[in-house]
Amino acid sequence: VIATFDGDRIVVPGIATAHSHAFQRALRGRTQRAGRASFWSWRGLMYQLAQALTPESIYALSRFAFVELARAGVTAVGEFHYVHHQPGGAPYDDRTILSDAVIRAALDAGIRITLLRVIYARAGFGRALEEGQRRFVDADIEHAFDDIEVLAKRYADDPRVRIGVAPHSLRAVPIEGVVSASKFARDRAMPLHMHVSEQRREVRECLAEHARRPIALLHERGVLDERFVAVHATHVTREEAELLAAARSFACVCRTTERDLGDGLAQLTDLAAARLAFGTDSHASSDPFEEARAAELDERSRIEKRCTLDATVLLEAMTANGYAAIGMPNDGDRVVLDRTDPALVGCSIEDDAVVFAANASCVDEVIVNGTRIVERGEHAGYDETRRAFEAAMR
Ligand SMILES: [Zn+2]
């Protein structure tokens, strides 16, 4: 049992969302019309948004996304950050200005952040770079490594910030780049995150380029270890899930985004042999309770059975595993839920109540690094942050 009852309260350890693209919060409710039918057409809209970002607007959008997460009980975020350069691709004079803006947004919202600095090299195997991708790409992978060193040094003394390495995907980074990123991360004990097998097309392209499925290839090249986080891991075979498990790697399922994008269903029961974590990803929804139960409830629909994973396993994925996946120690962070909230009245098993009944509005108190950032369900910065978000949206 992980959660504890304390009178009218339920106390839960800090909750981490291990995969987030905070600026994508701006897309919520705006990509749902017919004619935008595939993942790839959604991505076109996301690229338009990424094109328009400035250091100021990425800060405003991200800060609001993080305040919303904090109110929902999230205490730590793994931010998979891939917009680095100016439109057109020229680096800013201050190369890490956008990473710094996103880190500041999390700290100003009061939550911990692991900035997973993305490496992006190409549109795909044999595909020319698209205009919308220029802001993501470094002329040389060494430049990305230099930025990561600069960021790690800059935040070394702040216990609320960690830096990690994130080759975007096997589509966007050739395998040799992934292998060097993995060595770089291992030498510095940094987490290594990568989108893996989110879309069937990506698996097909990997088979065409390497004659291996993605996780089988990563295993063969020595990339899998206890700091590796396979984000999505949707189209993964049982054998691949076993490779992740044997390496003590993580699978980070982002169910509310995956269902929004029509990505397909992961084989959750097989993946649970690896260490599970969850991510908010595109912020289609910002509710860590819904995120966890969506994964399990969709597994029920997939295999036509109930109760595939216990609430305690899911709650561990939300809390301890989430922190471990982003390389962050949990130093007393906690979330307190209100048992008098209608969603929780009458629930009598702690972990089951948190995972299968709670929602973001049950959150009463959130404590991060010794500071109470949410009190009686309110975040002190909410109004100001919302106004700045709305201005950025305009
Ligand atoms: Zn993602």
C-alpha cells in the first residue's frame, strides 16, 4: 500500500509525469475536427505552433501547463524539450535560451523539472528535412552535448532541476547518434529518454533501415539500461517488452495523448514486466489519476478482462517509478487528496481510491521541496499565469 488515510485526507507521495511537451498545451481543443485525421496531420499543426514560439511565449505557455499540472497533483515533470533554435534553424546567441525559459516556467510554477534536452538530426531515413523541423536540429550532435553540459553545470546546485539526454526517436536520429547519446548519458549518470514505437510507420521504417524492430535494435546496440526510458512503447512485441524488463528500463505510457492521436494500444500487461511510468505528453488532458487508470482500463478493453494491474502497481508507476525515470530523488514531496470530494466519498481501499476514483479536483494540498504550492486546491499563481497564457495564445 502506498497511499495512506489520515482522517478526511489521503496522503500520496509526489507524482511525476515522466513525459511532457508543455507548449503543446496550446493545442488543446483545437485539433479535433475532421480532415485532421492522422497523427501526421496533427503533427503538421503542432509544427505551425512550434514555428511561432518565442522565448517569452514558450515560457508563458509552459508555466500555465505546469501550474495546471501542479493543481492536479503533479510535483515533478520530465520535459522532453525539442525546440532549440530560431525559426529557420540559426541558434540564438544564447544557445539554451528556450531550455532555460522552460526550466524557469517549472520553477515559477513550483514543481521539479528534468529537462530532457532533445537531439534531432533528420526528418527520417532518406527523408529531406522539413521547414518545420529546422528549429529542432543541431548542425552537429556535439553542439547538443555542449548545451547539455552547460545546462547541467548551470543547475547543478538546484535540487529541483535535473538535465537528461533525449535522442528524439530512431526516425529522427540515426542509430550511431543514439549510441553516442547513450554513452554520453551513461558517463554522466543522466536519464536517457526516447520516443519508441509510437506509430506503426516508425516500426516499418526501422525494419526497412535496420532489419530489426526498434527495441531489438536498441538492445543489440547496448542502449537499454536502468536509465533508459522508452516513451510510448505502443507497438512493441512481447519479446521486446522482455528486453526492456531484463535491462530494468522504463516504459512510459502516455495514454490520454496516445488515444487522442489514435496511436494504438500498448500491450500493457507485457510492458509491466519493465518499470512502468506515465506521461502527460501533449497535455490533451492534465490529470495524473486519469492517466494511470486510462492505461489500465484500455488494457481491459484490449484483452477483454478486468483488473489487469493492481492499483498499487499503477500508483508506484505514478510516484516512485516516475521520479526514478526522470532521475529525480523524492525528498518529501507529497500530495494530499480531500476524501470529502464527491469522487472519493465512500472509497475504503487507499490505493484503489487514488487510482480508480480520484481526479485532479480532489487535490487539496501539494508540497514540493518543502514548499506548499497548492493549498485548499488553489495555486497562488493561477490567475496571473492564466492571463499570461491567454495573452500568449492571442
Ligand atoms: Zn512525446
